[in-house]
Amino acid sequence: MDGALNSCALYGGLSFIIEGGVYRMNNEDNHDLSLRVKNYTELLWSVLLDKKVRKQATEIMSSHTPLDLPAWLPTNYFWAQIHPSGMTVPVIDSISMKTIEIEAPNFMTDLVIKKSVAVPQAYLIDAEYDSIFSALLNRHNIEYEIIKASKQMHLQFCLLDSVENEFDDLYHRYGGRVITQMEPGRTIPVKPGSLLIKILPQDGRMILTLLEPTMLYGLYQYPKFQSTVGLDRRLPVIRVIDIDSDKK
């Protein structure tokens, strides 16, 4: 989740993946790194410098960014091909510069969602870890509120089961998979000093992707954030089901 491929998309920008330059089983010396950097650089500059291409890119991004936040957030998903027969992709031949169709039996364009969770009203971060998470939120320019006085909220805690660091050969998934479980919601007092991050439309998708504790690829694949998990396995980011339980 800290790679530029996904981060650019989280901010509503274009992201590019050049898979053809990666040799998973034969790349110990990173011999193709310079070629991949060259490809990425040329691709990015072609979008930035060509006004026509830049206009097309802006229109594509705008058309694919819904104004309303989803009611459900996919937390465990992967790309697949449901109908593999006869799929082709258009490519430009580097010699003739003509567009040709190439068979692509492993081109994955169908999103398979294995698990989703309801989008909460907000996230709450335990006061004990405010410095670690406030630094993260500030870097992403995410607004948050510091709870001044104790108040009742309906909260949902999540527990960390494990972090799987091995590459998954069956589903071709990278290591760093965070396996969690979600407890039933309950109304309890919130400690002063805790951070409250409301999920608003303008940056809600980024907040959800960054903070949702049940994401398969979430913060806890990184040692800094793993260290915030208590002996009871409870994650410091808490799902807020109802902010205003005091008023009900």
C-alpha cells in the first residue's frame, strides 16, 4: 500500500503497472531495473507533456471517481478472468507503429471480492498511539479531531490473528497479508486524547484504504504499526459505528 502504483490512484491520479519487466523467479540482481525506470519515466512524461493526452487522462479520472462514498468496502479481493476464451489486448508494434491485437489468456480484468465490511462513520485511534498515527495522518493531509472530554460512542474493535509474509503461489498474492477478525459493536466511553477521523466524501476513499483495520493489505504488515498491537491482539484503529451515542 506504500507503492506509487496504488498511492497515485488513492489520490485520484493515474497509476501505471509495467508487469512485463518483472521476472519473479529470475531477478535476484535486478538486472532489468534501469529498463523499468526508463519505461515508467517515459510513460509519465508522455502524459504530463502532451496536452491532448493530459486532457484525456483528466476526463478518465473524473469519470471514474464517484461523488458518493460506497456503503461497503471490499477488504479481501483479487483480479481474475472469468471468461478466458478469446481475450485480446491492443498493443502498438514498436517497429511498424501499428496497433495489433495480441492474445492475452492471463489478462485479469474481473474483480473478485471475497470479503467486504460496512463503511463506518469514522475511525478512532487510541490515545496511547496518537503520535504514531497523527504523523501518518499529517503526511497524507487527513483532518482529524482530538477528543477533549470523555463521551460515549458505539465502537467496533478488531483483533489481529496473523501477518502472512510469504508469497501466495495459489492466488499469486504478495506477502504482508493481514488476517484479522472483527468483534461485535458496543457502546463505551472514549478516552480524552484519542483521535477521531470522520469519513467525508472528499478524501473518504483514501481514509478507508489507509486506516480500515480489516484490510487484507493494511498498516500492520509494517513493523512500526505491528508494534502498536497489544497483547490482547486488539488493533489501535477502532471502527466507529455511531459517533453520537451520547445523544440517543
